[in-house]
Amino acid sequence: MRLPLPLISVAGTPAECGAAYGVAAEALIAENVALYLRRFHDQAGLDRPAVRAAGAGYRGTTRAVHPRIAEMLDGVAEGAGVHVDEVYALNARTELIYGTWPAYGKQPDGGCTAAGVLDTHTAGGHLLMGQNWDWHPAQREAMVVLQTTDERGHTVITLAEAGMLAKAGLNSAGLGVCLNLLGCDRDGTVGGGVPYHVVVRAVLESDHLGGALKVACRTPRNASLNLLLGQAHEAGGEIIDLELVPGDAGWLHPVDGVLTHANHLETALPVHDRAKDLGGATLFRGARARRLLAEAAAARKVTEDDLAAVFRDHAGYPSAICRHVDERDEPLERSETVYSVLLDLDERRFGIAAGPPCGHEYAFTSLP
């Protein structure tokens, strides 16, 4: 079965990978930049000069902390013929739209539900991860699957909004990541910082789990995010969930082989979780995903089909794990599961279904 998105595969130095990606996805990147320029204006009150100024700031912090990723993003802008500061603003869309307390209050009751199962609890003995990625349905047409192989032979395959470098994905070292948006009262209060989506890409550039955790914890940031991280290994794989807020981090480990997360904090970080002000489906989605996997995990028989069934679950419809648009929401605040991702870290296998996944099958590709 063919992937439901264009697969863009590039190789070379970071700059060469970025430029080739920019050329290959030129029209989609231009469309995505235009989409977000409208959203920045309508949701954050930012005109184009303000967007570029913000992007220039994030370019500076990215170049200082993760220069290879900055080389790739500079290449994307050059290859696609897009202003470089707008590419960085695109990669900082979370910070620009939801980076302050009042703006976050406009966030829709949707997010992402992620799950991971240790190889000791799966039918095939493989470490499995996946997630539903929930966002505005207009985003569906400006997405790609991006595969990069750098000059060292390190390969990454990931879902990406066109012009960005990462979302849920895995790499040739058997390391995978899924992600969830979080929010707390520190967001937007810390100067500088590297964009949320650059942090995700930096994690995927790591060739071992300890290194990925160092990258995630040590990268300065001014927006909150959750990373579900895992890595396959011949001695047995490992998964860990990392809740990142500006200036602090918390972590969770698997219970009975399963680890799940939605869009609220589960560790005792000394911050005010904005989910407490907003409520919504996040408060049950992660717990429900754990329960749905519990029986198969106890029997050590979890399969990709079990994960897919979780991601198609409709309890609480339309604000379910399988999220559907609620027409009662304001148009800019509407959300649904745009794509769903399944990862087999042992096989370096990447699967994706168009969303909502209740109506679509998963298609797969594997790293060489």
C-alpha cells in the first residue's frame, strides 16, 4: 500500500539535505508558510514583519545550540525559495501561536495521544510505539514524510509539516520519538530558547537513548512539550516519557510494559499545568489508552493491530483518542486526528494512516 503522503528522501550534508528537501517540496512549503502566516495573524496578532523578527531570533538560538539543524533549515529556505526567517517562524509555530498564557486558552480540546510498548510485552518481541497527531484539518494537505541520510550514514524518517524537519519518527539507530503538546505558566516567560520542533529533530539526530535524553533536557526552550522516547536493542529495548517545561523536566517509566501520554502533565513538576484551566479529553485519553492495551500487554501479546485499535477508539466522541472535528468549535480552533503513526523500532519500520484513522489503513515503509 502506498503512503498517504509524499515521501521525500534526501542525502548529503545537512545543508545539502535541506536544500534538496526544499526543492522537492517547494510548493508544499510555500503553501504551509502562507497557511501559518494567516494563523500567526489571526491567532497571535503577528504581522509579517513581526513573524520574520521572531523567526530571526529563533534562527539565532538554533544556530548557537544545534548548528547542523540550522544548516539544514537554511538549506530548506534556499531550496524552496522562502525567506529564511519565515522558515524558522514556521518551525516555531507552537511558540508563536500558543507561547503565552492568554493565547494558550484558545487551544482546541485536541492534542495527541501517544503509546509505547516494550518488546517484552509484544507478540513479535519488537518495541512498538505510535501516536495520533491531532491538529487543524487544513494542515492535512501540507504534510510530507521526510527521510534524510546525512554524510555519516545516519538516517531519519519522520512525519513533518512541510518546511519542518520532524514530528513522530525513528532513525537508523532504532531510536523513535512521539510527541504531545503541553502547556504551563512558564511558557513564553524564558528568553531565547530553541523551537519545539527543532528539539524533536535534535532528538532524532541522536544515535542512542541516553544521548537523546541529554539533547532534550539540555536544549533551552520556552515552550512545553512531551516526548515519548524509545530505542530497540538486542539486549532488550527501553522506553521513557519526558515532560519538558521551560527550565525543568520530569519523566515516567513503563508500567507492566506500557507507557502512554496525552496533553497534560503527569509528573510533579513545580508549575501550573494549563490543562487544569482548560479541562477536556486529555484528562482521560492517556489513561484510556493504557487500559485498552493492558490485557494484551499482560499476556505479552501486543501487536501493531492492538495499537491501531487504540488509535481508532471513539470513547468520548468527537473528542476521543480518534479525534473528529466538532462543528461547534470556532473554525480556527477545530481539531481532528490528521495523521496516525505506528513505529516498529526493531525493524526500523514506519507506518502512517491518514486521519481520522478509523476510516483508513496504515501503509508502511522501512529504512534500508
